[in-house]
Amino acid sequence: MVKVKFFALLRERLNCNEIDVDLPAGATVNQLREKLALLHPDWTRELYDQELLCAKNYTFVDWSEPLADGDEVALFPPVTGG
């Protein structure tokens, strides 16, 4: 089981703070995204935003990063400031 947390505008658009997802051993962050899109088709547009950032266990990672049971993944839009 992987815990996925959503932040900032992404959290607002998905109307979800976090979700637990079962994945096969060796699944990647991108495969997690694919599973989320299958479970929640209405989330697809936001999940595939070109600028969406991901972190695993508080460290930024690439979408090809492998996941293990118990990992925590954070998904969020790029930070902007003014």
C-alpha cells in the first residue's frame, strides 16, 4: 500500500487530501499515476499536467522512480511566488 498526498491547487481540483493505493511490487510513480487515473477518470487531466511534481518520502523523484510498500508519494503543482 502506498499513501498518496495531494497539495495546493491539485488538492482543491481533485477534492481529495490523500488516498491509499495498492500497487504490485516494483511499480513506479508513473504506474501509480496510471492507477489513480483508472480509479478516478475525472482526475486524469490534473494527473497528467506536464508540470506536476512528485516526491517520494519527502524527496523529489522522477516519474520512473520505483515504489515499495509503505512509501508516501506527494503530488503537487509547481510552486509559484509573487
